[in-house]
Amino acid sequence: MSVLLPSYTPQYAGYVGYRGLVNEWDLDPETAAIFTERFVFYQFPNSHILQYVIPGENESLVPGERRFNWVWYVNYDETTELPQILTDKHGKRRDFSVPPGLIAPSVEQAMRSYANRVLVAPFQKLIAATKEPFVQAILDLGVPQMAFDRVALVGDAAFIPRPHTAASTSKAAANAIALVDALIDHQDVSEALSAWEGDQLALGMRLWKHGQALGEQSQFIYGTERWEGEL
């Protein structure tokens, strides 16, 4: 994308997503029961956290062997705070995310301390049980063009909808499936891409704008600051 459209780059949306995985057996039974068979949200001013169950080791779905996957959206200023969040424990400044096991201890401790101040007890326990949290900057990207002669931009190379849409993977698949259909229908690759591009731009733009609207409503109703427990 940077070669084809060098003036278009992902833009920081004003907040990050802390993420983590917790084995079902690492939570007490009462807390695990709250999170099992449910898509659980906790929303409070300028933030929200959610979790859902995913397979455990060896793709197990056996009760007691599954995992809880969580993501927590927290506001950070791009200039004064984000660089510290994205600097890993070895002092390396990351562009967009810090993987499991590499968050700086001071950043991880601050996140855990904040969780204990503002989250409800079940989510506090979920984060406390997370051994290696990780963090990603939430980004926006939209482009005016996806077809370039015989080259196509698909998936997040073209549009990055915010994760609230839960649509990035399905969008990439839709791009690819539609591209296959267009190539079957047109013998010339450039003609196929031209026919393919319009609907894919419309799909990407719709999800991009929808994700922005969801994020703005979640994170910035009370300004851009993090909530500390009082309005």
C-alpha cells in the first residue's frame, strides 16, 4: 500500500486495545461461569472491555479447557503517552503493537493498576489471571483506489475498520472471493480489477465509517481523557 499510495498511511484513532488470553481453569469457578457461553461487555465512560470464549490447547472446546479472550479499549494521547505504551521491555519502539511477553513492566503494571481502579470485579480477576497481555494501537485507514492495472489491494492493506466492527477478516475474504469471480468473468486482468473495485471500495468505506462511529461513541463521549472513576 505504501508503494502504491504513499500519501495514505494508518492513522492512530486515539486509543489502544489491551488484549489477553486466560485459561478457563485459571479462574475461580464463579468468575469463569460469568464468562462462559456469553459475550460479556462492561462499558463505562470513555472505555469498554469485552470477552468471549475461544478454543483452548489443541483446539479443545471441552468445558474447563477453553480460553477466555478479552480486549480492553483505553485512551492515550498520541504525543505524550502512546510512545511509552508502544516501547517494549527491551526499549524498542514498536510501530503499532507490542506482542505477548514484551510489554514494558511499567506499562503492564500501570494497566493492571488502572484495571483495579475502574473495572468490575470479574474483569479485574480476568486481567489479574492474564500472564502475558499485549497491546495494539487502534488505527484508521481508508483509500480511494484498490485496483492498479494488474495489482489489487485487499484486506487491511486497503481499509482498516476498527475492531468494534468484527469485520476485518470477513472483509478480506469478501475481497478475495469477489476478485476470483471477477477474474473468472473477465479474461483481461485489468478489466477484471476495474469491474471488481467499485463494490469493494463501497464495502471498505462502509465498514471504515461504521467502525469510526462505534469508536467515537465508545471512547470520546466525555472528551478524550481516561476515566478515573468520577464524572
